Amino acid sequence: MREQEPAGLILIVEDNRNISEMVGEYLEGRGFDVDYASDGLDGYRLASKNTYDAIVLDLMLPRMDGMEVCTRLRHEARKTTPILMLTARDTLDEKLNGLSSGADDYLTKPFAIRELEARLRVLIRRDHRLIGAEVLRVADLELDPASHRATRSGQHLQLSPTALRLLGILMRESPRVVSRQEIEREIWGNDLPDSDTLRSHLYNLRKVVDKPFAQPLLHTVQSAGYRIVALTS
């Protein structure tokens, strides 16, 4: 009988030993390979030098908190590894801050272990689907899904994997308006997040894609959805 292929290599960065062991043992039993770090600095070092399919990152960590780990991975190490952030605080500001730092999704403690697995599989599957897709262009905005690289007017745009996926959907369908339901279904499938998640990702995407430039490309169409297009006055 042929051996089952590994589901992916996961890095767990969590200082609570009970949680890290519980999550790690469960994921290993589900076909994943797992690395561990018990503080933010070690987590950053492992994540920056190794290639993981996804990272489970606690927010509150010794030596370097999860927000700084995430930000440094995106901006200094230039890592596009999908990151699922764990937080004990279920506030909108906390979620916005986590997603702004480069996280792709978040779970609030206490969480169901099966939900964590489902979200990890969605992140990994979505990240792998980007490989081999064609280069997309709208006005001076360009996205190469294979290299996880987005530019506007030749300037590199620093985006999380989920933001890249969202950008890809809107650019692929441009100039069509894409509904919220279509976006959520394509990105998260049946494991839909709460209502703040897509709004947070769109806010962060607009901040990177439009804010530094004269002409806005990302537009909200009231009661219909969103689109990326260069509108003429």
C-alpha cells in the first residue's frame, strides 16, 4: 500500500506547552509534519530560514510578540508563508492589527482543534493554487501569482498571501464587480470566517494598493461588491 503523502510542514509558535503539544500531536495524527518554537525570537529564526506550508503563531509570546514576528517575516525576511494567528482577545482592533501585520487568518482562544486544522488546510490549498497562474495586469498594477509578487508603477507591494489571493480574484475578474459572497466562497470555501475578516483584508489591501498612489483602483460598489479598475473621469 502506498504511503500517504504528508499534508504539509507546520511551524507552531506557542509558549503554552499544553496547547502546543495538543495542537502538534493532533496535526501529526492528521498527516502533518510539525516544528515547534516556544518564544517569538526562536519562531522568527525558524520561520525565516526554513520553508513551511503554514505557521500557527500565538500573539502573546516571550522575547518577541506575534505581531512583531509576523511583521518582520513579511517585511524583513520577505516570507509569504500563510500565517494563522492565535489570540486570546476577540476585539475588532486586535483582529485588524493582526491582519495588518501580515497574518492571513486568526482564531480566538479557546478554539476547536478541528477548526484550526480546517483553516490550515484552506490556507495551504489556497497558497498552492497560486503557483502557475498567469500574470495579471490592470493599469499600472501587476500581479505574478507564481512568485507571490505584486507591483504598482514598478514599486513592490508587500501583501500577505490572503491579500494576494484577494487581489488576484479582483484582477482576474476586472472590470467586473465581484460580490462579497463570491470572494468569501473562493478564498475560504465552506469554512467562512466572521464578517470582520474580509472587511479587514480589503481595508489593508486598499491601504497598500491605492493609498500611496494618485489614482484609486480598488472600488466598493454599494450593495453589489468590489472591483479593481482604472476609472476615467
